[in-house]
Amino acid sequence: MIPFLALVRKDLKLFFNDRKAVMVGMLVPIVLAAFFGYLFGGQGGNAETSKVAVRVIDQDGSDISRGLITNLSDNKTLDIKPSALDAAREVVRKGKAVAAIIIPKDFGRDAGRALFTGQNKPQLTLLYDPSRNVELSMLKGMLEGAVMQTVSKEMFSGSNGRDLLNESLSRVDSDSRISAEDRKVLHNLLGSVNELNAQRDRDAATGQIPVSAGLTMPYQTHEEAITSGDNVAYNGYAHSFGGMGIQFILFMGLDVGIALLMLRQTGLWQRLRAAPLSRTMLLGSRTVSASLIAGFILFVLFTFARVVFGVHILGSFAGFVGICAAFSLMTAAFGLMVAALGETVEATRGYSIMATLFMVMLGGAWVPTFVFPAWLQKLTVVVPTRWAMDGLDSMTWRGLGFPSALAPIGVLLFFTLLFGVVAVMRFRWSADG
Amino acid sequence: MLEVNNLTKSYGKLVAVSGVTFRADSGQTIGLLGPNGAGKTTTVSIIAGLLSPDSGEVLIEGKQVKSDTDPVKLKIGLVPQDMALYDELTARDNLTFFAALYSISGAKAKQAIDAALNLVGLSDRASDRVKTFSGGMKRRLNLAAALLHDPQILLLDEPTVGVDPQSRNAIFDNLESLKKLGKTLIYTTHYMEEAERLCDRIVIIDHGKVIADDTLQGLHKLLPITNVIAVELDTADGFKPEQMLALPEVKSATLSQSTLRIGVHDLSRGVPSVLRWLSENGHPYHHIASEQPDLETVFLTLTGRSLRDA
């Protein structure tokens, strides 16, 4: 036991002796976590997000086109600005707007006619920034809703709409391409709309409130963030501090592996191997010391996050500690595996940094995994960092109980065992390499 | 105390050690002498249990090291060629750690550390970080770290590499103290003067093979000459040293500036003969001295190559 404790104590002493490295090692993840936390919702989870910038070129100038622009401008998610065509094209090219909507001449008239006949539909042109597909999809959805509302409203109540309605009625009656049965149905429909408009006029004259004209959204939404409890806001820093903690602990594990690889080339390794120490003790002590350091980093990060950003362990504290401990062990085993598989220090550093970044990225430490494509979300369940991230999220802002920590702990311990076995089997013990 | 029997170790086609055999009795100092790459460090690594030989065995008091935790390892102290210290820790913290590797702690550790620091003359620097030490001080601390568990056998792999003459002398003094304490020292070096000064027996290794194993005197007997007579001539103008080879006692003769060096096999008969020849042939001299040939000469004789060039 004396040698084991001495080996662990020595590792801890060497780590804490380099105070500058310790300070920087803590500061960098804190700064990055604070930045990412702010980006992903901040402390209240309701920080105002930037609006989607859109330019509109109105070549029609009709009631419908003006109504469409007003409708879009009322949307809090969009930043609608009128523009000339060339200027809009330039703004989109420079990435200062997601898209430009070109409303062509006669759009209002053609859209009104097409609403009932489905023929000769006018074309809205979207000039868009191809690097912002997610925002473009959102804009297209909003645009569809706005067009339907504006055109139907005009058709059901606007003066131009009534003219167009009568025109459509005449066309339906005279269009030989429409079957007799369809003509009868359409005639009745348009006639009913005419009658409805007349009724609205009579209601207005007698002071009654007319019913809403045109198509409207048949529902309203009530938004409620599901967090650990009522009136507990989502705290974006909980995820970001977990993510950055995981990233930097993995890098620490990497350093442990590289250091072990370098140690093998020194007289210190010869001295350790000359002493009556078992291989289990040599690797085991390194696992324990690396785990303790990892635990310390997580402790500092989450303490800082609690004090400064109000991140609380809203779920099971035991589960949180269990996930941190399991992840720390896994990191230590990962470091040993790096040392076991590494040939030269330089080559090992290169490929292990790549592996670490992949684990961090796919685990959702940078950005939440829900932004990944569906296939990638399924694939990342084989990445241990994904389990650590989900586990930490569950124990912090999601406020879940200990049972929710069991699966992440189990998976992380499985990876610890896997990495550990590979490390022990592949470790080259001879001093000559 | 230590028996090394027929050790062989290869790395692919490269044979690092081939049939190395020697023994060291209790209290003896054995020098493993050879050029860089001769197989000295490989031999020491096998003795220390760092490497497994392809064949052969190492016996320490008749026992082989059978596992990583074999108590037989307690009888060995290793001083690696590379500095085996933590620069960021103090000298005392380093030694406390190395003592703990042998399960020595508390008062016993303090006693062992104080004794080791005292032996290598670093007691007053015990609380200083190793990174503030000179190269020579680090070498001495490197030696101290191997003494804490009081091993009977010390394996010293080129312990004076890269140190200044003063520190080298200090290390020699430390090693002589250890000899007096009855320790068995296995000392690898490619410095002949170190082997000559410290070792009771010298094992010369070249290309992984033992080419000589004897006392210094025994090695000298392998040479065609046992002594060199160095004569300082008043003037060397026109002197042709090869003329002296006509004398039956003279085995070699070289002239460097005004110093004439004459190799003889029997000093008592060679000196009168040489001095008489110089007088009779009109070559006055003002100083005469006799020298023994060094290990460089022995190595040269045995391998045909200079130790430094090998």
C-alpha cells in the first residue's frame, strides 16, 4: 500500500506543483463554457436570439404584396427590410441576410385567382445564402403561412379581392375545361363567399363585429419549458460547463498517456521497473491519480458554474458524483490506452488529439446532439462522451433522479474496462520498448 | 553474490548481447568496459530485471528474479544512465518517493534519506527543487536514490556521463565509500581511467561479447609489453626510433616531439639496455620515467581498434 499511495501522491504533487498550468487548465474551460453557455440560452434560457434577416423586393405594389410584407414584419423571428433587387442580392451574397424574397409584378392578382382555380400560380423567388439552410427552411414555412393568410384575407374581405372573386366567378362559369359538376360546386362556393362579404357589410353597417375574414391559423401555442420543476428556467451554462469539463478532462487523460509514453524513454521508468512493483500497481496508481485530477477539474468547473452562473445539481447529487467518477475513471483508462497503443510521442499526440476531438464533438460537448442528423444521433450512442453529457444534463438542469444516472454510469464503466483491458494487454513493459 | 550466465539478447537481426558471462563476489567492484553500443546497458538492464534475456540466466545469491514483485529485487539498486529524478520535486521529496517504492516510510525512510544525502554530500540542498541542481549534483542524487533500501548490489550505468571533473571525483569518492561498506558494484563505463581507478575486475565487452574478464594486472599480462619507458631527449633532431628495435628487450619505440616511448616486456632488463644504447649512440637525455600501458592499449590489442573510435 505504501508504494501505491506514494505513486498516486507523487502524480498529484507534480500536477499541483505546476500552478501556472493548473490555473490555465481551469481558466480556459471556464472561459469557453461561459461563451458557449451564453450562446445556448444563458442563465434564464430566454435570452433574445438574433433575428433572421430577410430582404423583400416588392415589384407588385398591390394590397396583397403590402399585406404580405406587413404579415412577415409582424413575426418576431424575422427582420424584414424592403430592398431593391441588386442591393438585396449583394446583401445575401455577403451573408448579411439569409434570403431575399422577390414579389413579382401582378403577384396579388395572380395569387388571388389561383387560390380558387389552382391555375397560373404566380412565382415567389427566394434568393438565399446556401450556408444557412436551417434558417431558410424556417423562413419558407413562415412565408407559406403568411401568403395563405394574406391572400385569403384579401379574397374574403378586400375590395380588390371582391373584384377578383367576381372575375373568378365569371371565369368558372365560362371555362369549358371545368366539368359541369365542378363548375356547379365552385359557383356555389364563390357565390357563398360573395354572400358572406355582403353579410359582413350589413353587420358593419349595423355596428356588429364581423367575424374574421380569410384563413387564419386554427390554433395558438402555449410554450412551457420542461425543466426540473415549475418556475425553474433552463440554464444553458449547465450543458456548456459539462461539455467543456468533459473536453478538457479528456485532454488531461491524453496528457497522462503521452507523459507515460515519454516516461518509458527515461531513467525514471527503469527505476520504477527495477523496484518490486507489480504492473497492476504501476498502471492502477496512474489510473487513480488521473481520476482524482479529473474529479478535481470537474469540481472546480461546477463550483464556478454554481457561484457565477447559478448552475445547480437539480437532480440526484449521488448520480452526479457517480457520473463524474465514472467519467474520470474512463478518462484515465483512455490515457493508459493511448500510452499502450502509442509508438512515438509525436505520432501518438497527433492521432489521439484527433480521437479526442471526435469523442468531444460526437458526444455533444460542443453543441447539443439534437442538431445532428438523425443517423448521427443514433450512431453517437457508441461514443462514451455522449453518455457522460446526457448523464450530466440529466443530473443538472433536467433534474432527474438517481435511476437516470445508472445507464450512463454503467456505460462509462464498461468503456473504462474496455480501455483498461486494451491498455494492459498492449502495454509494452520492457524498458527497451 | 551475482552470477551472469551466458546471456543472449537480440532485437531482430541485431545481436545486442551474446553469451555474456561473469560473476561478482560480495564486496567486489566489476567494471563493464566497452564502447558505446557494446551491450553494457543491455546487460545491466537484464540484471536489473528490466529486460528478459532470450537465453541465459542471472542469479543473485543463487536465485533468479521470477516476477515483478520478487523480493530478490530488493538486493539490487539501479543507477540508470539517464537521470531518473523528478525536477519539479525537492531532493528530499524525490528520495521519499523512491524509498516508498520499497515500502520504506516514516522514521526509517527519514534515516535512510539522511544517510544517502550525507553520503553524496547533498544534505544542505535537501529542500531545494532538483531543477535548481547542477548536472553533477543531479548525478549524485541519482546515486543516492538507489541506496535508500540498502541494496547489496549496485548497478551503475555510466554514472559520470556529462559531469565536470570535480563532480566526477566526488562520485568516485562516494563509490569508494560504498566499496568500503562492502557493497558489490557493477560499473559500466567507456572511460578507461574510471575502470582502472575503481574496479577489482574488468569485463571488456565488444559487439555484445565478453572479450576479456580479469583483474587489471591480469589484463596487462595479455599485452606484448608490460611497461613503457618514457625518455625526454635533449634533442630529437635526426633521431630514428626504429633503430632501437634492434635491441632484444625493446618491443616498440615511438617518438613524439622529444619524448621517446619504448615498450618493453621486462622493465629490469629493459631500462639498463635502453639507457646504455642512448649513451653509446650520442643521444643525451634529461628525464626518464616508466608507465604501465592503460586499458586503451589493452582494448586496442584485443580488438585492433581504439576504444574511443570503436
